[in-house]
Amino acid sequence: MAKACFMSPYFRARAVPRLTIMLLASALFPAPPLAAQGLTLADALSRVAQADPGVAVTAAQHDAASAAIKQAEVRPQDVVTVDLEDLARTDPYTPIASTQTTAWYERTWERGGKREARIGAARLNRDVTEQRGRLRQLDILAQAQTAWVEALAAEAEIPVALERLTLAQRLEREVARRVARALDPLFALERARTAVAQARIAHEQAIEAARIARMSLAAWWGAQGDVEIDSSSFSRLAPDPAADAQPIDVALLDAERDAAAARARLAEANSAADPVLRAGLRHYGQGNDVSIVVGGSIPLGGRRAQRGNVEQAQAERRVAEAEIAVLRVQATRDINRLLAQRATIVREINKIDNVVLPSAERAVVLVRDGYNRGGTAFTFLEVTQAQEAMINVYDRRIALLKSYHLDGARLDRLTGRHASLLASAENR
């Protein structure tokens, strides 16, 4: 699974280490088709979005909010009542003959736009539910993207570990020749063999660490085994979002603000008194006489009774507006900080590519050439130190790229870059 992950643009044909040759080959020759090179980040995140069990939770919450909208559309129910009078009296009477029966039909007329306000509040509550579900899914994708970066970094460590092993084996052969010519003491050969053993263990551990990282990544969409990923993206420096990119979390606060405003309108609408009118037919027990009766009622003090609800809803709207302002400041600060960090990383990587890495590679060649000539100008320790310095530059570059992509994952979450992947998951 080891693949080239970076390259140095400065080299000499006789001096370039094998790792740099591998890296140059990966840059000069196009990558194979997607089917051969493994999953990309978009493929992995699409699988995570499709496998997310939380989608069912969001769908159920959406259905519940939609049902609330249907319920909000229901008008007050009409009422039918029956009154029986004179069932019992103190003076002599006949219950059946003396009882008066009245059948009533009652209807409430809503005033103040209550029904429209209820429907509007229910719809905006559904928007809040959808935004919360979307942000929760984006949190999942951000965590999966972090696992993706970890897997890429682990993959990138393999060729570095292999280069360390190759250099150690080459130095072992060179030390053996010098020991045979009595130019170095015997313990130098033992130290070279020890370095080879350590480098071999480090290479095996790098391979195993990459395998575990890939399996951890695959577990995000429920896969049980290993998976092949497109590690070529680790060396690519993706374009940053615009400096004025809006944080995706503001969408939730916008929805909550609108929902609070709708609740305020509903509370104000509920302060309007709803008249209740009724009409009935009364039957008198003595004889078959009937009469039509009408009546009505209207609550008093509606505005006073709803004053607390109105003030609460208005305060909730102000809270949402204040939280939006706070979030915009915090998110803008985080975005600018991440952009600055990535710009700093890019500058350091360019310096490593253009100055540090070529210099370290040339130092390895010069020290090794002097050591191979058989003189005493260079020692085994100096060769080891030069090679280790070059490997440290490789490791530093990998660490910088890892930080760059981890910051990119945070930027993607803040700006909602992968929100488009959620639509297909919601419709599955």
C-alpha cells in the first residue's frame, strides 16, 4: 500500500535517494484511474453519509415536525352539547313530562390570524429540526475526514520508513567493506547491523499502523476489512475557502431566530379574543313545543393573559440574534486562524522543497562519497547523522502536510463544504 507522498525538485542523478526517485515518478507520470488508485475523500465521505444511522433519526424528527404542521392547520372543533333541565324539583312533578331538553351547536371563530401564525411557527420549527440534523451529520463527516487524514499520514510514513531501511542496509554494506579493509573497527559493523534491525522494525510498524488507520477509516461506513485509498491527495495543497466564507452553523441560529419570531407572532395572535357562538333547539317536556335559542361568549383580558408569552418569545428572538452575532465573530476568527496556519505551513513546505531537502540530500551524498573513498575524513557517525537529518526532513514534511489537512478538515466543517453529500443520504 506504500505510495509516494512528496518530492524534492532539486536533485542530482547520481545522488538522489531512492525515495526521491519514487516521488519524482509519481509526479511525472499521471495517476491511474480511480478504480485502480482507491477511494478518494469524496467517495469515503459519501459512504459515511450513506451509512450514518443518525439519518433515520433526522428523518423521524422531520416527519414529527411535518405532522405538527398538519396539526397546526386544524381549526377549533365544533361542539355539540345537550342540556337537560328540570330533571328534579321539590314540588310534585312528572320527570318525563316536565323535563326541558336543549341541543346546542357551538363554533369558535379564531381571530388575529391564529391559524396562520400556528402554521408558520410549526414550519419554522421544522426548519430548526432540519438544520440541527444537517449540522450533526456534518460533525460526523468532519470526524471521518480526520480519520481520512490520519490514514493518509500513516500511508506517507511507509516510504520514509522504507528509505530509512534502504539507507541503513546500504551503509551496512559500506561499513562491512571498510571493516574488511581495516579502515573501521568491528564494532562499527555491529552498530550498522543494529541500525538495520531497528529500521526494519520501524518499516514493519509503519505498514501495520497504516493498515490499522485504513481499517479505522473503513469502520466509519461499516466495512470490516482493509480498504485501498487514494493517497496521492496527501501531497496536494487544496485551495482555501474565501476569507469571507460564512460559517454553516449560522444557518441553525438563523432558523432558531426565525422560529422565535414566529412564536412571538403566535403569542400576539393568541392575545386576540375568540368569540364562541352557539345555537340550539329547546324542547319543552309538557307538550311538543320547541323554541330556538342562541348564545355566545368571548374571553376577557386576552392580551393581559398572553403578555408573558409574548415577552418570552420576543426575548428568545433577541437571544438568537445575539448568538448569531457571537457565532459570526467566533467562526470568522477560527476561519482566519486556520487560513493563517495553512499559509504558514505552505511557506514552510516550499522552503523544505526548495532549500532544506535538496541541501540534506546533497549532504548525504557528499558524506557517503567521502566515506566510500576509504579515507578518514568522514566517519560512520557522520554518515549516520547526515542520513538521519535527511529522514527527519521527510518526517517534518509529513507532519506539516498532516497539520495542513487536519486544519482543512476543520475549515470544511466550519464552512459546510461537504453539505452537498448529505442530500443523497437523506433521500436514500
